[in-house]
Amino acid sequence: MDALKLIISTRLKGSQVAEVLEELGTEVKYVTLRRGDFVLADQFGVMYISKDDFVERIKKRTIYRDILEFKREFASPVVIIEGEDPFHDAFLDLATIQGVVLFASVLNRVPILTTVNDVETAQMIFMIAAQGGSGLMWQRVMPTKEDNVLNPPPIPPIVPGENDNGNGSGDPRVSIIANLPEVGPSLAEGLLSYFGSLSKLFAADIKTLRKVEGIGPKRAEKIFAFLNGSEAA
């Protein structure tokens, strides 16, 4: 089987989770992600938070917004909470924590998984990706219908031009592609339009990249080198 290919948020570069994933033979690319911490496939994202962060978000009541905005970003979202016994805290009653878990997993269909430490987290992420066969080469997972959210806390709508990719599309793949060498939001849209998915873009050779309007020889070489972990000539 080909090596799994994952995208990791730049904030986790140098972390033990990232290091263990690489030790497992995973090919990783570090990208500044708007939301979430790992991209395992087109529209499949993972939010990775510690138990302390999870509890703090509950206390501040930001966890509801975080879950809804994360769900808007990815069609298939997963939350991983790392730490001992994350669903119990000395300063929060059990019903409050259970309410958050039910809001995410039952009402919004955002699975919450738990791990004890960063090594276990890396292994969990690896296994999730491996279930699909080859990480970013997965077939895109699309929802069959718009999920209904029952009685969510009120949040302001996402306004085009403020919380999207700068082009009004709101497609997280555009944000990811825009972080490739010499690629901005406009060119990212062109690349996504041409290839249709991250997996096809990541597998493209230089000749194919040059077929996209705005991609010249040098730019194609730099993009190809970045995606394949080599240096451009």
C-alpha cells in the first residue's frame, strides 16, 4: 500500500504527534489551516484538543460555536480529546459535559474520540486514515443531505469576505491549496476547478500542472517539488 498522505496544521510542526505519524511512515505536509488540525482526505478533518482545553472551552461556552464552525468546514469532521478521563472534571458537573458530547455526536454527528497521550493520538489518526486505504487518495466523502441542528446556541452567520477564503466560496480545500508555493486564493480556485479534488492535485506531474491557466514552468516545478518532498531545480 502506498504511504498515507496527511495534512497537518503548522501549529503542530515539531510536536510528538506529528513525529510519531512520520515514524509510522506517513507522508505529511504542513499547512496553515483555518480550522481543524489534520486533513485526512478531501472534506475529512480532525480537531485535536487537550482535556484542559476542552474543559476551558466548555466553561467559556465557546465549544458549541467551535463544533458548528468545524462542521461547516468539513463534511466529515472528527474531534479527538487527549487526556486522562476527559469527560469528568472537578469544577464541572457531569450533565454539562454530557450535554456537550451529545450536542456534538448526536445532534450534529461530529464523533468525539478520546486518547490518553500524544502517541495514542498519532496511532488513532493513523488508523482512521488507514481505514480509508490511502489517506488523501480517499474518494471524497460528501453528506447525503443537510443535517438538522436541533436548538443550537445562536451564532452569527459566516459573512462572505470575512470568514471564508477571500473569494466567497468557503471551500476549505481552497485554503489548503492557497498555501502551496506561489499559489494564492485565485490560482487555488483554478487548480481546484481543474483537478476537482486534493488527491488528484497531489498526484499531478509537472506536465499536468502546466495545463492549468496561470501555472508556468517554474511555478509548476515548485508546486510539484513541494508536494513530493523534494527541492525545485
